Amino acid sequence: MAASMLKVAVTGILSTSRCAAPLRRTFAVSRSVRQGGPSPVWKLGRLNHVAVAVPDLERATALYRDVLGAQVSARVPLPEHGVYTVFVELGNTKLELLHPLGEKSPIAGFLQKNKSGGMHHICIEVDDINSAIRDLKAKKIRTLSEEPRIGAHGKPVMFLHPKDCDGVLVELEEA
């Protein structure tokens, strides 16, 4: 009896799996973003990097370079941002390893709360950072500074407040 029930169950699974249409994922633009006027004059681009705060920059660099075989940049100090950076090249994006530079470093505060480090922010390219900032401020998205600053790639950047971005610190970088 059990064998015949199993045969019926397996037959039913196989027959439904052959007839099922493949799942297609579609993307939609939220109506709330588009309400209130024409679409913005700026465009969101590709993911530039994911930044990871690390308590030991040399150890983290060695992990990606020596263990995982990635190409890594030299350590670069960015005193205006209070960090040392190392970029890890990936096929479709980069990781930015962040380590505190100076006592007022925002990364030092992050590492005090997260002793072993962790994801700090994501960076997304925009084609016109000044238009993006104006548009986002009009939509009540707070920025962490009044004006863009020059970032690790020598391009203007702006950080968006994580409380306005679903808990994620978002860096916009002009492409």
C-alpha cells in the first residue's frame, strides 16, 4: 500500500513539474517614487562597490589576495574621510576594505559597535550627483553632508542617511 501511495505521489510531482511554466521575475518602479511630477533628470547606475569595515586591514587584505586569489590595491589613506582603503577587484564590482584613520574616524565608531567588522555601506553610481542630491532632498531623503566630497576614486560622492534608506548607508558616486 505504501509503495503504491509513493508511486502516485512521485507521478503527481513529475507530471506537475513538466507542465509548470518557468518563473519569470519582473521589476516594477514604485508608484510612490514616480508620483508628484516627471521622472528625475538623473539616473541610477551600477553598483560600484560594497564597503566592509575591518579591524585588521593587513589580515583582511591577505585573505582576499592570498587565500581567495583576488587582485587588491595598495592601502590608501583618505584623511578627509578618516579611513584607510584597500579595493578588492571582482569581476562585476569591487569590495572596499575600510579601516580607521585617526580618532574621529566614523569607521572607529562602527568597529566599536561591531568588533569583528562587517558591511558598512554600498556605493551606487549616478550620472549627475548634483541633480540626484537635489531630487532626493526634495523627496525628504537626508544626506550626511551638505555638499558632495571627493571620494576614494577621485569623484564626487554623497552619503544618504541609513534611516531614510531602509537601514542601509548608501553612497552615491558620480560616474
